[in-house]
Amino acid sequence: MAWFYLVLAGLFECAWAIGLKYTDGFTKLIPSLFTVLAMALSFWLLSTAMKTIPIGTAYAVWTGVGAVAVAILGMILFGESRDIMRVICLFLIISGIVGLKLVSPS
């Protein structure tokens, strides 16, 4: 269950990172509330996962899931580059996340 919480925490990290784009410096109420809620959920889920997953693994996976998801959404929502090297690098991050799961003691 800890790994489920950890991946979910990474997805909420993505949600608040994308949400920041829409807050306009926290001057827009609804996007700001969404962003703060996503932040709180992300941190709570991360801390819950860290009860059984080692901190280094948990933090690396949390940031990796968030980074990959934000990069993909940046391509979809904001027309960011889909350059082949960028996509390969995202696959490398995903490979690292999978590798950490495979070698993790929990």
C-alpha cells in the first residue's frame, strides 16, 4: 500500500506544480485553493509512504513521478517540446523509478 501512496503523492505533486501555473502568483482564488490542497495531499501521502519506504527511495520516486507527469502535461497543455532526446530522458527517469521499486526492501 505504501507504494500506491507514494505514486499518488507524486501525481498530487504534479497537480500542484501545474496548479501553480494557473494561480497567477496566488492571486486567483480557485486555482490557489486547488494548488494548496494538492500540496497538502502530496506531502501527507509522501509522509505516509515514508513510514515503510526508505527516505531516499521515497523522495526520489516522488520527485521522479512528479517530474515525468509535469513534463508530459507540459507537452500536452502548453505545447512544450516533444524532442526525441527529451522523451528519451523521461524514459530514463521512469526506468530509474522502476529500478528503485525493484531493489527496494519494502
